[in-house]
Amino acid sequence: MTRTEELEKRLNMLVKFGGLIAAETNLTRLLEVIAGQVQQMLNGDRCSVFILDRQTNELWSKIAQGMQQTEIRVPFGKGIAGHVAATGATVNIADAYHDNRFNRDLDMMTGYRTRSILAVPLKNVGGHIIGVFEVINKDEGAFDTDDEGILQLLGSLAASAIENAQLYESLSKSQLETIYRLAVTAEYRDQQDTAIHLRHISEYSALIAQGMGLPEREVETIRYASPLHDIGKVGIADAILLKPGKLTPEEFEEMKKHTLYGAKILSGAESSLLQIACKVAGSHHEKFDGSGYPSGLKGGHIPVCARIVSVADVFDALCMPRVYKPKWAPEKARDYIREETGKAFDPDVVEAFERVYGDILKICAVTDGRSTIIPGLAKELHKYNF
């Protein structure tokens, strides 16, 4: 291939690279795309994308092409990546083992032999370093000045996309935290195990959705929308909600209104997650045979998300102690779910429940009230003993 052809090929790959990263808002998937494209464009054996964690003053990477480690962490200023982050300078090394900045520990642990390294800083529009690109072991010889220019250009394109993805992730986490706090508000009055129950509902629902073969995005939406299934309980009086004995017919009619209250609270939301939560809140007590409430919906007229959460909610409610009943053994609760197939529950949902029951049983055994579905929120919630 002539130099002109090589440059034309790289230009086309740059255009493709820009298009691929512009539309991706999931940080993990974005970093996977970036690493794969950079590795291909520079003919390297491995590529790592390091992101600067300003809280710990470390560089972390979950994306190290060709490696099994889930995460690498490097102290700021240490090693090749740390040096690039600290100085903002490009580093091009033909023989890593003859450079005293190179740390051989990872090679010794994995049996890998690092030869050539090209690393450039990732800078945002303000000129601040947010990470480092590192490509290792070019297929033939060492990295040259053309490679340096390409990687620097890729870095400028990638930095903007990474910051956008980080912002999107931060906003998503804030939304999820708000949702979780709403769910806690709805649940904490009638249970002493709110955090456990919410996590169970979330994880069970996601597992069942996976068992049904739903798309990943839909599974994740159900995971985070399901804890709001009982948000309407905020409108139910304590005298009814906390009653230890059987409800009178009049009280039960009032209790049933929590589905209507929940749907009303969540109605009109622009967020797709809250739209699903609205369907779940309003329909998770509908039954497959049409004998449920509040609308007597039947079969496929019940939203699939609500059919899923219905099984998850009943299973967990049976396995947890309540003011009106002792807890059941998981196998007894499982038998009940089976018995109600085609009556209360969608047979397809029950089939998926059976398919993932082993994983559900593992989650059922989790009794740590400090665990939540939102990373980083557990410690703060725990101090309030929810």
C-alpha cells in the first residue's frame, strides 16, 4: 500500500470513528468503541483508554483490549499513562523495558511482553486533561510521527465524546437516585426492610425480563422503574396500610386505589423510564385472567412490564415477613407462582421466572439492608435505617 493510499484509508477511518462515537452516550460502550477503533487504526496489539478520577487522583481503565482484567488503576504521575497525564506530553517509546518510567508489574502478572508504547493525553475543550490514550506493540516496528498525529487527532475527537457520556451518566444517576428515594418514601411506612425489598423487586424483574429475551435497554428500564410499583401507597392512610389483620371490604377497596394514585403521580412524564414506571404502578395488580384491579385488564392487554413486576412482587412479598403474615420459604412461594400460572400470572413470564430461578434464589438470600440498586447511595440511606 502506497503512502497516499494509507493516508486515504486512515482519513476514511477517522470519518467513521467520528460517526461511531458521536451517537454513543453509554460510557462503557463508548470506551469499547474508541479502544477498538484506535487499536485497528494504529495497528497496535492492545489499546487502553484511561480516564482521570479526580477524587482518587488515579487513572482508571475498564477497556484494555486483549486483557482479562475488568479494571486497571494507575496513580497520577506513575507509569507511562500517569506521566502523560501529569505532563500533558505525548510519549513514544520504541522499547518499554529500556524506559525507567515503564512499570513491568502487569507484564510479570500476565506473561505479556510490552515492546513499543504510544500514549497521548486526552484534553477537553478547556485544555484540561481528562485521561490518556495508550496503544501498545505496533504490528511492525515502532510507532512513528504519523501515528502520533493520528492518535492526537483521535484523542481530541474522543475527549469531547467522553465528557458528553460522563455528563449523560451523571444525569442518569441523578434521575435514578430521585426515583429510588421516591420508592423509599412509598415503601418505608409498612416495611422494616425497604432497601432489601426494593433491590429484590428490581433484580427479580430484570432477571425475568432477561429470561424473556427482552432487549438490554428494556431490561434496564424495567430494572429501575420496577421499584416505583407501589408509589401510590403514599396516598393510603396508616390505619389501612399498617393494619395487622385482614382488611374489611371497604378498606380493601381503599387499598386498591394505590394503583390509581401511583399511575396519577407518574402520568405525563417525558422520561421513558417514568412512563414505564407509570404502567407498572397502575397495572401490577392486574391478573392474566382478567380478575385483577384496577381495570380488570386481561392477557396481553396488561403491559408486559407490569406482568413481569407482578410475579417479582408477589414472590418477594411471600418470602418477606409482613405485619399481616409470616414469611414463606422460597420453594413454597415458587409453588404458588406455578399454581397461579394462567390465572394471576402470564405463563410466558412464569416460564422466564423458572428459567432464572437459580439466580433469583441467590438474590433472595441477600439480607443486607445497606444494599441498594443505585451505586453509591447505600451508605447515605443506611444512616436513616430505612
